[in-house]
Amino acid sequence: MDKFSSALRGYDKKEVNAFIDKIITQVESMVKEIEEKDKKIEKLQKVAKKNQLVAKKLSAKIEVLNNEIEMLNQKENFSKEYDRTMVDLAKSKSEAKKIMANAKAKGEKIVKQAEENADAITQECLLNAKKKEMELNTLKSEIDKLKQMKETLYYGS
């Protein structure tokens, strides 16, 4: 701390005034410095508020983007599932075609066998009918012979 020289009635006024001027200058400098720091603080607070708003907006955008990413992932999963379903459907169609072809071939074979059996049965029936017709003719001719013999026996005696 500064010391003052003694004067006739106290301290030397010039020294005291110089000291007071010095203190006033320092105080004014400190006040200016404080005002500048307050202004800087104010500016920084405004920047901080702006940054908070920007951060909120960015957070909202990030949330929207995360939702979009989730939707895209769901679409991708749906697309993969759709592709698998289409592959399964194609396999099922191919398998159905094979089954249909086998069934058609078996059906054609059964029909062919049935036709062959029907032809054989028809042939057998025709042969039996001819045999029966021949037997009938034979019986008719025997009946005719027996009738003639009866007439001969009946009228001939």
C-alpha cells in the first residue's frame, strides 16, 4: 500500500489526490473490465440459449431420423420376408406342378388300365354271349329234334 508524506496539517494533498486519481483510474478500469465481462457473459448466455435451441431441434431431428431408420429396417425386414414368401410360393408352385404331373400320369395309367380291362371284359362278354348263343342254338335244335321225335312218336303210333 502507498504511504503519504506528512505535511503541515496532515498529508500532502497532491500525493493524496494523485493516489485517489490512481485508484479512480484502477476502479474505472475494473468497472470497464467488469462491464466487458458482463457483455461477454450476456453474449455467451445468448449463444448458449441458441445452442440449446439448436440442440433441441437436432434432438428432434435425430428422433425423426431414428424413426425413419426403424421404419426402413421394418420395410427391409418386410421386403426380405416378402422375398422369402415369393421363393416359397415359387417352390410350392413347382411342387404343385410336379404333383399335378404325377397325378395326371397316374390318372392316365389308371384310365388306360381301365380301358384295357374294359376291352378284355367286353371281349370276354362277347365270347360268353357267342357261347351262350351257340348253346341256345344247340338247345333250340335239340328242342326241334325232340319235337319231331314227339310228333313222330305221337302221330306215328
